[in-house]
Amino acid sequence: MAESRGGVEDRQLMAAYADVCQNGTLMFGPDHHRCLTSKDIKIKKKTANIAGLQLADALAHPIKQYDLALRGRISPIQSAFGRQIVAAAEPKFNRNVGRGEVDGYGRVTLPSKWPTK
């Protein structure tokens, strides 16, 4: 299940989800994803207040803040909760197998035209 972001974004997400179900990913074929309960993703609005989506937001927000702080776009994370979430998640970020780099693998590189702090 995913949280709705709007018509265009929702359609893009539906297409990407269907593609993974049908064709798999670079790492895993479609059979690997057979554990998914549906070949159609469920998308709900934030107003539906789905507990799992609220939990995902609570966990993803500190990781986004960490990334922005690394790039000098915001001040470092101040909350103990946020630092604990990042400490638990950071070792699991996707990395380049040979070099161990996260940038470009587990962390999206933001365009340089974006404003800084």
C-alpha cells in the first residue's frame, strides 16, 4: 500500500509496481516478488489515516532529514528518535558492492540547481 501523491504520480507508481510484478528488478526476477499479495498496488489518501502508512512516514522522515543535513541543506538532526532511526537504517542503505558508496546507489543525488540553506 502507498500514500497517494496525485493523479500523475499515482499512475506512475501503479505502472512501476506492475512492472516489478511482471518483469522483476535488476536484482530479482518476477518469481521473487510472488509473495506480494496483489499485482495491483493499493493507493490511499493521507486522510484515510492508515496506521502502516503513518509508521512509514515516521520512519522515513528522519532518513530524509539526515540526507538533507549531509548535503548541507538543513541543520543536523536534533531529536534522539531521529538519530536512532538513522543509526538503525544507515548500515542497510544500498551500496556499490566494490566501493561501498551509498551516493548513486542507496541515496539519490539531488540536482545541483536546487537551493541550499
